[in-house]
Amino acid sequence: MSEDKESVLAGFKAFLMRGNVIDLAVAVVIGAAFTNVVNSVVKGFINPVVGAFGTQDLNQYSSCLQSPCEVNAAGEASKGILIMWGSVLSAVLTFLITAAVVYFLMVLPMAKYLARRARHQAAKEEVQEVIEVSELEVLKEIRDALLAQQGQGAGRSSGPGTVPDQTPGSGTR
């Protein structure tokens, strides 16, 4: 049973040491800190702008589904059915602000960086391909020149792409 315990602990250690778990932990910590920033923006900027048209606290917006609605000091309905659509609006605004910040500050710059990197890599591969093609052309020209020299030295002409007869006793090397 001790071996099972050690293998479980070793497996757990291997799980924790994988890169994705560490990245996920960092993302959760940054996300928690980012939530405070977004909530501050909503409370400090969005709510006052909305407050210019009504109340500054979006959570105060509600509608009564079944009259009469009475709300106690804690903001809970003590009588009737109260729909708290202001809370939903506040949550939606918080989500939209969070999504916009994540997109414009993280996703969009990373996508541009990756596209620029892919273009650079494609250009590098294209240059490498041109170099390989030009090397191949030079080698073909050298081969053709050597074949022409061999053909002139033996008194017969060898055209490009032909290989002179190199069998013993043929006289051509």
C-alpha cells in the first residue's frame, strides 16, 4: 500500500509540475485582481454616468411583477414579486467591460504578433527556398559545363542531361 501512496503522490507532483497547471493558477490570480479593476470602473465610472439619468446604483433598478411590492431596508422584497433587472444590467456591463479589455489588451495584440511572426517565418522560408533553387541551378550549370568539357575532350558532344558512357573500354571518363 505504501507503493500505491508513493505513486499517487508522484503522479500528483507530475500533474502540478506540468506547465498548464501553473499557467492556469497564474491566470486565476490575475483574473481575480482584474475583477477588482473592472468592478472599480463600473462603480466609479459607469454607475455615475447611468446615475445622470437615474440612480447611481444600478442594483436599485427593479420592476414589480406582482403588486404591491414592498422592499425592506436590506433591498429584499418583503411583499410582491420584484424583478431586479438593475443587477442583471450591472453584471452584463461588467462582463462587456471585462471582455473588451481582454480582447483589446490581450487577444488583439497577441493575434497581431502571431500574424507578424507567421509572415516573417513565411518570408524566411521563401528566401530559403530561393536559395535552394538557385543552388540547384548553379549545380546544374556546373554539371552541364563539365559534360560539355568532357564531350569536347573526347571529340563528341554531350548535351545537357545526358551522361557519358563510363563503361570500361569505352574511352570516355
